[in-house]
Amino acid sequence: MADIAVHESVTSHDDHGPAAHGSITGISNNKLAMWLFLGSECLLFGGLISTYMLYRGRHGSGVGPAQLFDIPLTSVSSFVLLMSSLTMVLAVNAAKRKDDRNTNLWLAVTGLLGALFVGAQVYEFTAFYHEGVGFTTSLFSSSFFTLTGFHGVHVSIGVIMLLAMVAIISRNKVAGDKAEAVEMIGLYWHFVDVVWVVIFTLVYLIPA
Amino acid sequence: MFVKPSRRRRVAAAAALGLLLAGCAKNAPQDTFDPAGSNARSIDDLQRPVFYVAGVVGIIVFAVVGYAIWKFKDRGQDIPEQSHGNPKLEIALTILPAIILAAICVPTVSQVFSLDKKDNNCVINVTGQQWWWEYDYAKGSECGGVVIPESIVTSAELVIPANTDVLLRITSRDVIHSFWIPRLNGKRDAVPGRLHTLRLQADQPGLYTGQCTEFCGLSHARMRQAAIALNTADFQTWVTNQTEAYTAPEAGTAAAVGQSTFIAQCSRCHQVNGLQDGDGKPVLAEPDLYVLSGAAPNLTNLLTRTAFAGWTFDLLTDECRDTLWNAPPDEFGALYLKGVTAECFNEANLREWIRNAPAMKPMYTDPKNLGSTGGKTRGMPALGLTEAQIDEIIAYLLERK
Amino acid sequence: MALIASPTPTQSLGVFRRPVAATGWRSWVFTVDHKKIGIMYGVVAMFFFLVGGCEALLIRLQLAAPDNTVLSAGLYNEMFTMHATTMVFLFVMPMAAAFANYFLPLQVGARDVAFPRLNALSFWLFLFGGVFLNTSWFLGGAADGGWFMYSPNSSRLFSPSHGIDFWVLGLQIIGIASLVSSINLIVTVLNMRAPGMKLMNMPVFTWMVLVVQFLLLFALPVITVALFLLSFQRNFGAAFFDVDKGADPLLWQHLFWIFGHPEVYIIILPSFGIISEVLPTFARKPLFGYKFVVFSGAAIGFVGWGVWAHHMFASGLGPVSVAVFSVATMLIAIPTGVKICNWTLTLWGGKLWFSTAMMFAIGVIVLFTIGGLSGVTHAVAPADTQQTDTYHIVGHFHYVIVGGAVMGLFAGFYYWWPKVFGKLLNERLGKWNFWLMFFGVNLTFAPMHILGMQGQPRRMVVWPEKLTGEGFFNLQFWNQIATVGSFLIASGVFMFLVNVVVTAKKAEKAPLDPWDARTLEWMTASPPKEHNFDTIPTVHSLDEFFHRKYEEVDTDKGPRLVKVRSAEEVLAAEEAKADAHIHLPSPSYWPIVLAFGLPVIAYGVIYNLLLSVVGAAILLLGIFGWVLEPSVAEDSDYDPPTGESETKELSSVG
């Protein structure tokens, strides 16, 4: 194998990119990969949500979901997260128009809203902890913190991606250069939002 | 199938001879093709045809493959036509197995439901823990026409009336175990926090061996059990014997000394019903303080059983054990009810166990390994007894029957 | 597409030069070439095969006599846990990944996978995860809960050593590797096929691997959840499997088997694919009922999701669930039966060449049939309550996994060795290899059916003499036969290793097309050039290569299929139209750096969270370097990218 010199392969035509043979599915490699990843994520959250649904009533004599949740606060933070999907759409639109300035603006706003949501979640967790509901307290608490914690980590990663994207686009030499990347973050962000809608409904709104 | 026909015939002859021999010889006591009760028999009636069908299908496939190998090997023929198949044949070959499977399907589903019926007249609670089974007959319950006057808690051997539909209510105190007496029924997991049921019925008196079949940790291999089926009269005798009041050893005997050694050394975990200390106070075992599962075998009638420590080590000598195992149904009950007699007592096993149990059966008893159990052991630790103390305890235990 | 010049940062991180070595160890460690990665997958998987094999031999030695003392109870439990874990996660799956990596791009006519750096990442994650898992042997003992790791026996209370922590975290790392690689391969197959390569023109191996990647994509997150729950319980005190707090131990079983059953097909389908390539090649006719084989593969993949609870017939699910899963399980036998019929009918009317690869493939038909039929016997739920957790089951799934999957992989070794290394494996040693393994498998695993039906349960360190019975079905006799058989298998594997060494030493090169093969991977040099094809071939039919060599010619005896072009001529025609410019992704440091971070984090979770912080820092460094590195570097010997978005990868955005 070693005799295959790397130098042989010289070139102009990229065969790894979506356009190599004219992407057969019509979706770029990157986006297809993101869709597949999100499909896989559905089952991750599916498993976590099932675990929570099985265990939400199991808190012994301790505090259960009904006494614990502060629905108004969580509703507000859910609203904030939903709004961030809107600003994400604006960012993707701007990116498609190769409008780097507005892309960055909306990405930053989206990141900020996401950060607000995570902040609210941290506040909520702290409050629960002070009410005596810790990670190890009961089956309910373990599965609640695991489910919402996993979601929170997803949002946090999204925020980091958004802010990193802002930094990268600021260095763009060609306007709209990162449009596809912005679009992919958008896919991820919308997915995380939709998952929250499901979690909010099942965990907070429907009584155990 | 790559073998020449002549050799194949020889192999077939050898197999046939083997089967013939099998007809005369005694198969292993956990042979699932040798049911001894209605439940196991209904399973056997279902599985045998499935094995036959599978065997026939297998032979057809091998014959076709073998023929194709012989017929179509490269003898210089032309490159064959590049045909991509024959949809009609394909569909036929899809429907055929579907029909066979549908035929298997119907009796399977009906059996699943009938094996789950609870039309029994004897209920026994079975609890698994590392690495033994506890059997609990509730006070006042009725079992095959025999009333249980006092609660009976026993282990190792599950004694049931023959020809009676028994329902086991199975659970566990620690990890998952699985209760299995192959000749009487399939297995059922004992899951902590859940209660499962299993039907058991034996046609005739006898001893039916079994084994825990869900991996349950270090000594999974040494968690065995047996079901003892007795006819109604014998079962009545057994119940009476088990519920008899405690008789203290005669003063001055080795057994009497053994009683105080037992109280000092063993009774914190092992219950002997009716045992009283020097002040006449009942001695109550508190295994929950020392053992992780919170239980240790009740030794009230230890010597009515034929093996101990998860039915692993014989209390009978090999000879007496074989006699009992091979006893015909009509003699079995009487022989079993004799318990462990002096001439049949396998002292070496019990002595070694009391001296150093973890050496015989691996258990978590080393204080260094107890980890997060708060000092509780899993299984019986080595107690560091002197030989004299062991003698005394054995003398005492010999009277527990 | 328009070629627009796009600016490229000159150096990654502004510090490191890109690795450019074309030879030596650096050309392997930093490679992103799917073929080199495939070979590395194969070598590492083979190493773990030997490790798992030694574990198996120790198990068989322990069981060769009643109350044997070769292994202690604790060590035995670790041995069977790690034997299964190693064989499934560190041998069969990665070996299938080795074949998939090497041949998928070649079979669909691509120059590499969709994401070459992610491909390298998958490999390093697998390697580090596997090594991490096995270091447990030296750090207080390996996992001892069985590969199914049922709760609550897997809790810290019942298994206080770190073994299970290593197992959980190791599998988590290997799981990430498989997930990344599944996304990568699906995108490759869906998006990067050569012109004319319609889905129904794809080789069956590619099809089966595609199905497997979808199974992985959806099964892995489920086991990931289960593993998270378990590690949160063991390491951070969560309550998930704490029965005292009301936990239901069946939760683990459901999560595990929802993953675990598709896993069975993840293991077997690649080998189905391999033999579906080998049989037509050596029968000189197309696979019988290609569409049926493809659809039945997809059907197996689909129905495979609805049968997980047949592993739990004795768990106490209640009669309704048991009945439903019993019927679903029988259903899955139908597409499996279709496959066996099709392979047999592929032989029918052929012109059979019994090369070693062909013998292994026929061996798979025979052995898998046995495994499949014994499988039907436990689809019958009441019968399964007798059979489950006994050696009958062990016999069944070893026929499927060793007789089906492993023999299939060996068929692949012999078939594709000349493609990968340019030399033919020795056929004489190959026949020895085959017959030793074939008889070995039957001697080892057929007796296990008898052992199980005679009442010998699995996972028992000892079996007592008093329960062995007499006569033909005597347990001791069949246990000894099984042990002898296992050493026959081992000697078969040894023959293979000898063969590899002998072949490596000989100078003789393999002909370009030694088997008169049918699919695209043979329409290039052996070993293939780094860019695979001088020009991307245009595909017209299934078995494209065959149809370029053979044409129907009218003779006086009517039309006959005649070889009109040699492989060399076909290749020369392709080379004549070679693309003037071919560009390949540059090697990269970052996959290995990023992958290295994960085991460090995992050690930290077990020993000291500070170490996890260090691991996380390495991970972040890896991601940072990766994102800022263009997939093709200016300062390397590779040409800079000229396409607009072609060189972007998933990772380039985070």
C-alpha cells in the first residue's frame, strides 16, 4: 500500500462535495448528515422521555412533579426558546441573501435567547434543589434532571455553535460563504426547540 | 453435506445407535424432553413438532444445496444464462414458510395463554436471593387438600403435593433470578419489586431438580433447587413435621452444648423456630442487619432436606442420594420423609461449610470487598470457629428434623 | 457546477503544518483515506478477535470437566462478559466496518466516503474505546455482569469493582464511533454513487451495509440512553435501577433489547452482503432474485425493531405481550428463509468454482440454516421458557454469529484479499482454514443444543457431576466434544494467520481480476490507487464489470455469453479517459487528537473528575483545530480546493 504516492492525486474536481456527481438526493452531504443525526437524536430523546414517563409518579413520600413545577416561569422560558426559532429563521434567511451583517445579528439574538433559556433552567434546577429535590432523591427526580439536563446541554451546545458562527462569519472574506453552515445550525436549533415543545407538554403540562 | 454418501450413511447409523443407547440410558435429570407434569408436557407437545418440522426443513435445504454443489460444479460448461430469478418461484418460496409458521403460530398463542391460567389449589411464595431460594407456605392456606396450620419457611427443596396444580408467586430480594424445574415447567424470572406467577404440577411423587437460570452474580452456578412431589398423605406428614413445636436437645448432650454455640454463633442470621435462650426468651434472627438481601435460610428442619447452600452440597452420602433419586414413585415419599439419617449423613460437606463457607461457594464475605453494602455480607462468611465448636453445632443441627 | 476560488486559511491553527507523509507510520496515523482506515479497522478487529478467542478457549477449558477449577467464579464471569462484548463490539462490528469502509466507496464508484476526517475519527474512537475497555483487566477486573448487563445486578452494590464502569464508558465511546460512521456511510451511499448507479443497481453488499447503518443510526441512541442511566447510577448516585426506591428492573431490559435485537441484524447482515457477492461470482450467474434479497434484507431490518421482547419471554411480561412478540418473531423468519432460498437458487444452474471464498459462503448457507431453524424453535414462546438461558440458546446464536457472520467475514477475506493487498491468499491453506473452522463450528456448537435441552444453563462457572445423566446425552461427553471443537476453530483461525504471513512473504502478484468478478470494486487496480478510479465509471446495470467483459455473441449453436474483453482491457479503456484533475482530502491530526480526549474523560469519570477536565480540554482542542482546518490544505502536496462548498464537512460548522 505504501507505494501509492499521495502526489498522484492531483486535481481540481472535488469528489467529496455535494456536487461531485451532482448530489443524487438533491440534498448536500452536510445537510443529509445533519438530518440523519437528528433522526438518531429523536430516539435518544425518545428513550429519555420514556424513562421519565415510566418514573414520573415514583417519588415515594417525597416531592412530586405536581408540587414542584413552577408552570408560569417555565412557560415564559419556553416562549423565549420558541421565539429563538423565529430569529433563527431570520438568520438563515439573511445568510441565504448573503447578508452577513444581519446574519450575525440574528444569530447573536438567537444565541442570547438560548442562553436566557439555559439560565432559566439553571435557576429552576437550583430552586428545585433547595426544595429538597436533588438528582439522587427519587426516581422521578433522577429521570427529570436527566431528561431536561440532556435538553439543556443540547441548547448550550447550540448557543456555543451560534456564537462560534458569529465569530467565523465576522472573518468571512466572501459574503454568504457560510450560508450552508448557518442553515445546518438552524436545523439543529429547530430540532432542539421541537423537542422542548414535546418535553414541556409531557413533563410540565400533562399531570402525572 | 460435503461428505460422500457412503460416509453419510455411516454417520446416520452411528446417530441411530446413539439414539438407541439413549433409550436405555438415563438422561440428565433436567432433560426438557422428559416432562413429568402437565405444564411441561404441554410445552413438550408444542416443541417436539417444531423440532421435527425444523429438522425436515433443514434436511431439505441441505439436500438441495448438496445436490446443487454436485450437479453444477464447473465441468467446463458454458457460462450460464445471466437470469435474475423467477418471481413466481420467489413468491411461492415466500408463502410456503409463511404457511408453516402460521401453523406453528396458532397452538403457540393458545399455549401462551393456557400456561398463564391461575386455576390452582395451592399457592406457595418463592423468593430468590443471592444464592438460594426461600419457600414460604402461608398459615391457614390450603395445599392439595392439606391445611397449613402454621407458616412454613423453608429453602433448598420446594415440597409440593403430587398431582396438584400449584401456583408459585415468585419475587426476589436483590437481583433477578429465574426459577426453573425443567421437568415440571419452563422458567420464570424472579424480579425484585415484581411478583410473577408460575404453574407447577407433578404427576407422580419424586424429586425434580432445577437451577437458577438468570445470571445473578458470583455464585450463579451454585444456586440450585429441587421440587419434591409427595402424595397427599406424605405431604400431610411433611407439613405436620415442619410445623411441629421445637424440641430442645436433652441437657448434657453434645447437642445441648451445640444449642448455645448455635445461639452465640449462628442465630443472629439463621432462624430456628421456637428456639429460646437461657432466660427463656425467644431467639430471633436478624439477618437484615448482616446480610445484604436481608435473609438467611431458616434452619428449623435443616435435616429434613437433602442438600443445603442453594441445594448445592449434599447432606446425604452419594449412595443414599442415588437411592433416593432413583426410588420408584411409590417408595419415594417414605424414603424422603426419613430425612437425613445417621448412616446417610454426609458430614464432610456440612463441616467444611461451617468451617469456611466462602471456600466452598464463592460469596462476597470478605470485609475488604463489601464496598457500599454498609458492612453487610452476601452469603455466609467464614466464622473462624474451633473444631470443637463445629462438632457441637453439627450435633445440634443433626436434631433439626 | 461553477468553480469559484474560495479563500483558504493558510495553516490550521496557525501553528501546525498539515501532515503530508505518504509513507511510514505517519501516513497511517493521520490518514483520512477510506482504504487505509479500512485496513486499520481490519487489523485492530482481528487483534480483538484473537483476544476474544482466547477468552472463549478459557471458558471452554473451564467447562470441559465437572466442578473444574481452571477459572475462579469471579474470573469466569468476567471472561464470558468480555468474550461477548469483545466479539460483538470489537470484532464483528468493526470487521464489518472494515469491509464497509474499504469497499462501499469502491462499489458505488466514489473516491472516498462523504466525510473522510469523520471516518478517521470513527476508527480512532473505536480503537481507543476498545483499548480503554480492555484496560479494566489490569485495573481491578473487567465487567462481570454479562454482556446484557441486567440491572440491578449491574449496580455498584452488587458489582463493586470498576469493571462495569469501564464497560459502560467503553461502549459509550465505541457507540459514538459507530454512530458517526453510520451517518458517514449512509451519506456516501445516498449521495456519492457513480452516474447510473441507481439504488437497484447497487451491489447487495452495499445494500446490506446501508440497512445496517440505518439500524445503527436508530439503535445506538437507545443503548446510549441505557448506558447513561447506568453510569449516572453507578457514578453519580442516580436512582434509575434502585429497586428500594421503586425502580423497575425491566426498564433496562427493554432499553437493552430494543438496541440488542437490531444489533443481531447489525452483526449478520454485512456477512449476508458478502456472501451475496461471493456466490454469484463463483457461480458465474447473477444473484437469484436480487430484488427479493434486497427487500428481504430491508424487511429484516424493519421487522427487527418489533421483536426485542422475545429475549424476555421468561421475564414476566404477561401473556398478551408474549403472544404478540412470539408471532412477530416468527414473521421475521420469512425474509430470512427467502435469503437462504435465493442463495441456494443462485448455485442452481451455475458453473461453480469452489474457491476458498466460495466454500466459506456455502458454509454460511448451511450453518446459518441450522442457526435460523433453531431460532424458530424459540420463537415458540412456551418452548422458549424451557430453552432460554440454557446452552441451547448459546448453540443457536453461535451458529448464527460464528456460522453466519464470522464465516461470512472469512469468505470476504479470501475474496477481497487480492483486491486489498494485490496478492492471492494461499488456496491450500485456505481449504485447511475452511474445513477446520467448519468442523470446529459444528463440533463446538451442535453439542450445545443437546446440553441446553438436557438442562445445562448458561453463564455457570461449573456444572455438577450428579446432574450429567448417562448414555448418549451425557453432559460431560458433549461438553468435552464442544471443548475439542473450540480448539479446532482456533486452529482454523491459526491457519488463516499462517496464510496471511505466507502470502505477505511471497513475491507473486495477483492477477487484476482473479475471480472473474462482477462489481465495480474490481474495475480498478489492485490495490486500488489512492483516488480509487482514474475516471468515475458510468454504470449501466447491476454487475457492471461483468457486463463490460461479457457479451452475448451469436454462434452456430445459438446465442452464447462470451468474454469479449479482458479485465485489463476494460481497465485500460477507463484509464484512457482519466480525469485530468483529481483532488483528495488532506491528512489531518485532529481526528486522533479529538478521539484521544474521550478515553481520558472516561478515566476521569472513574478515578478523578479533574482528569475529565483534562480530557475535555483535549477534546475541545481537537474540535477547535478541526473546525479551523480546511479539509484540504494549501501548504500540503494537495491542490487547494476550488469548489465553493465542496470541502466543507459536518464538523466545519461545529
